[in-house]
Amino acid sequence: MSRVAIFALSVTALAGHFGALAQEEDQGDVVVEDQIAPLPLESVVVIGTRTKRRLLDSIETVSRVDTREIERFQSTTLAEALRNIPGMEFSSSPRAVAQEPTIRGLGGQRVLVTVDGARQNFDSGHKGRVFVETDLLKAVEVQRGPGSALYGSGALGGVIAMTTKDGTDFLEAGQSLTMRLKTGYQDVNREQNGNVIFAGRTDMAGGLDILVSGTRRSSEDIELGGGEVLADSATDTWAGLTKVGWTPDDESHVRLSRQYLFTAGEVPAQADVQTSATAVLTDRETELTVDRLSYQNGDGGRRWMNLSTSLYNSQQVIREKRIGTDGRLDIIDFDTVGAEIRNTSNLEFGKMSHRLTYGVETFSDEMRASRGANPNTVFPDADSRFIGAYLQDEVDVNDKLSLVLGLRYDDFQSESSRAEQIGVARENRDSALSPRLGALYMFNDTVGATFSFSQAFRAPAFQELFISGVHFGANNFVPNADLTSEKLTSGVEVGLRVSADSVLTDDDSLNLRANYFNNQFDDFIDSIVTTTITTFVNVSEARTHGGELELDYRAFDGFSASMGLSYLLGDNETRDRPLTGIPGHNVRINLAKSFYSAGLDLGWRSVFYQRQDRVITNQPETPGYAVHDLWAIWRPSRFDGYDLAVTFGVDNVFDKNFRSHLSSLPSAGRNMKMTITGQF
């Protein structure tokens, strides 16, 4: 049976699942909901300063994706959810278990990833970096550019902060219990998925709310552009989220949560390549558990105390059992424990107002790994601990000029019990200061300009310090425990902000943000690969620079358009060659239209990449390409307490056979997909 026929039958079955409900639709007044317009730059974000600010008032370059956009494109991975953000890329493979984020050409542990504030520090080139179920996400905020002044190590290139859903996100005023059902199908890998959410609240003990969510995904091998099938790419995933909130009074909130994800499938040990006759095939299981307890007192508006504290434990376990060879079982256990306490005070001195944010953070990483009955030297047993303290002052000098001044101090160390066996120092220890200065000047109510200067750092990773053993055949890993931290010595960014109403008509609006950045790095950590060894060294000087443009236009009649442009260059100035991992310049365009009377939203997305020929010797160039997607959402008017949404989409409409610059494999081909969601 053809893929189209299978897709059609699946859609029919899914539609029938909710068909009986649709027969009872209330023909009264249509409830108009603005679902299609791109998220405007007036949106409130917290990632840049850890306090609430409008995007247009943010000196940092920050983007935000919320539930509407994640569901609009039926995103099954974080890479799909963040595809509209300029400067944001994902490397490696169509296999979700091998995907890694990069921001402005910087990836790996140069990008800090958090879930509800819990650091996700595990990183490996062939094991992937981000494991998250998108059905659990309420919003994702991305800071492009250095963030060490608030976040310490890992924020050298930027920050990805994911926030999961709460029970109150699904409950209307006066409602105490609700259930949400979601079922979907996509034909590029014949994935069937389903999600159920229970949410409730009670006034007992001041106020309790709860959310329980479960997701199941089952897929076959991925079909690539042009029709080729990527062998050994099928997966099964189970995910869940339990979250309990307690609000003893109007100012205090306690939240306890557990997030769980389990993914299983047969993949090559090097998951970012095709399966071949010589490839080692494994039965891989990836399990992630994140436990978190938080307390908040104050919503940011009180004078002296707006306190926020959190304690978390994030544990990731990867199990790989070799297939068709010796059946060896490899296990990697990576555990991160962290705690943070932060307060914000709002003070006034004369005509100037100050918002002081200050706090302390500590976290530790522990990695334990085995290769059968022996230690796994490629993933060395190691421990690290970080302690940091920071202070930030947001100053409103007058109604035109705002300043942000910040400073963070970090002390950190890493050590391995196997150091003596491999002939290196047992401990690597260092400290760092990360200052920042930012300014926003509004020329008038419409136009403003920004300037920022930052310094940042990234501590060496376990594998860079203590890795040893064989690297694919005759090549051997050589550890280097003398590595020093990577340093951003000069991160300069200037930008333009425009927000205007009544641009083309009396009822439209336009938001524009443009910026240019220039980042100079010292002691950049780079890999050296010869015919016999692979090792990591500090490179004296490296540089990334470029520009980005974001534009959002919204009209009252339901039409919206957005554009994102990214221009990026990277150079290893020590060796006078381009930096690896820099994608081609690109443009992303979104068009959407809402037909309110029919409850129908339609949209089209196009992404254009320029050819990337700035590559090092022996690295292939990447041809330019264009990919187009379409989507539609039908929301019948509400009936008898039920809320129904049917989402349809086609990714890669013209089945383009292309390879992104950061991947060794072609991307997925045409993908027809459909989701039906009902809540009552």
C-alpha cells in the first residue's frame, strides 16, 4: 500500500475518533482566537535578565516560541520547534537521538540547555544533546549570544531555556478539572503518536493544582528526500510529566515536578551516519529523569523581596547493546545536581530606578560509564563542581535610556579517578569573572538602539580532559588535562529596534529588530585529528561575526508575515582558516492568514540557504537549497464544553533532497502529518 493511501486511512481513522463530538457543534457565536500571527516582539521574556521584559526592551537578542507555534507546525523535536529562529541550527542527523543545537555557529557545551531551570549538561557528538518531548513544552526561549554573566559556564554561545506546562495552563476561571486528548500521524516515518493530559485544582490548603501528562510515539525508518530510506532510524518513545503546585497565599508558590522520557531503537553506534556493512549496530535506550522543587515569593513587583529558589536532579542514562557481534552492553550514566537562590529588589534613587537581581548557584556533574565488564575510556568516569555568584542592575536612567550592568564569579573544578592510569593530572581547576554592560536608548516611541559588551567562558568537558582509548580503528584518543577554559574576551553587539502601528493601514503593526555582533575568543578548544591520534587543544584566537534581522507584520484582517535573516562568518585566526560548523547565510519567511468566520488558519513557510563554500581542507562544501512547508488549523466553534482543533501540515512540500551544512546525512523528505486535539 502506498504512503499516501496509508496516510489517508490514518487521517480518516483519526477524524472518526472525534467525529461524534463534531456532530453536536453549537452554531452560536464564533469565538475568534488569534492563532496564526507570528509571535510579536512585544512578548514578555525572562531569559536575558532573569526578570520579565518585553522582547523589544531586551538588550540581549532573545527569541521566544510558545505552545501555539509548537503545535502549529506539529513539532516532534526541539529542532522543528525552533526552526523559525535565525542563527539557531541543529547538527548531526535526521535521527532525533543524534541532534545537537548550535547558536551562531557555536554548539556542544558552548550552548547551555535547561528544562524548567534544570541544566542538561550531557553532550556527545554521536549520542545527541537534547532529549525532550515537545508535547510537554509550554515555551522555549533562546538567547543568541553570550550569557555567562548570569548563567556561568556553558552559556558562551547562548542559552536555550525550556519551560514545561502547568496544570493551570489548561484550566479556565472557575474550572476545577479538565482532560485533553491528542492523537496524530506523520507519514515520513509512519509515526503514530498520542498524548493525554489531566489537569485539576482545588482550594484546599490555600490552593493546589496538578498536571499529569503521558505521551507515546512509535515510528518506522525515516524516508529521506528523493525516496531513500534511512535504515535503523525507527524509534519508540514514552514520556511523562507530573507537576504539583501549591499556592498558600497570593505571593507564594511551591512547585514539585518529575519529567520522564524513554526512547528505544536500533541505531548505528555513530548515529549521525548511514548504516553500512562495517558500522556497529546497537540496540540503544536513552532514559532521562528530571526532578525539581522550586519556591517563589513575590512576582517581581515588590520592593525588597522577590525570591526564587530551586533544587533539581537531572539524570540521563544511555544503554547500548551491540547487535550481531559480541552483544556487549555499554552504559553511560550522567547525573547533574543543582541548586539556586535568587532575589530581585526594586529601588529608586532620585529619578533613576534600579532593579537589582542577585543570587548564588551551585551544580555538579558526575559521569560513570562501562563498556561491558570494563571501564569506558571514551566516556571517562569523572566529577565536576561549579559554584557561582552574580549581581545585575537594570537601571532606568530616564524615559529614553536604560542600562544593564552585570557581573558573575565562578569557581570550578573537574577530576577523574582514572587520571593516573592515563598519565595526566587528576584535577583541572579554574575560576572566571564574566562582566556585561548593555544599553537601550529610545529615540522616540517607535525607534531605539542597543549596545552590549560581554565576556564569557566555557569550562573544558570531561571528554576533552580525560578521554582515552581507541577512536574508530587505528586512531587513538589522547587526553589533555591541561586544557584551559575557553574565553570570550570581547563580545560586542549593536542593534536597532522599531515598533510601529498604522504602517500600511489604520489597523496594522510592524516590529523590526536588527543586530550586528562581533565575538573574539581566546583559548578556543578545538579537536586535532591525524592518522593516528585525536586530541583536544586550546587555539589562541578565533572569531565569529555577522548580523541578523527579524521582522513581524500583523494586520487586523488576520494576515501576518514574518522574516528572519542570518548572516554568519567564523574564522580560526590562529590557523588562518574558517571555523567548522558555520552554516550558510539564510532567510526564513512565514506567511499566514486567518479566516475567522470559518475558524480556519492557513500558513506557508519557506527557508532559503546560500551555498557554504567557506570550509576547511577535505571538508565538503554544502550546496544552497530551499525548503517549503505548509500548515492549516481548523478550530470549530466551541460546543457543549468541548474544544476541538484539527491541524494538518506538509513539511518539505516538494520533497527536496538536501543536506544541511551541519549534517553528514540528507534531511527528511516530504512529510504529511495531521493532529486532532480535543479538550473537555
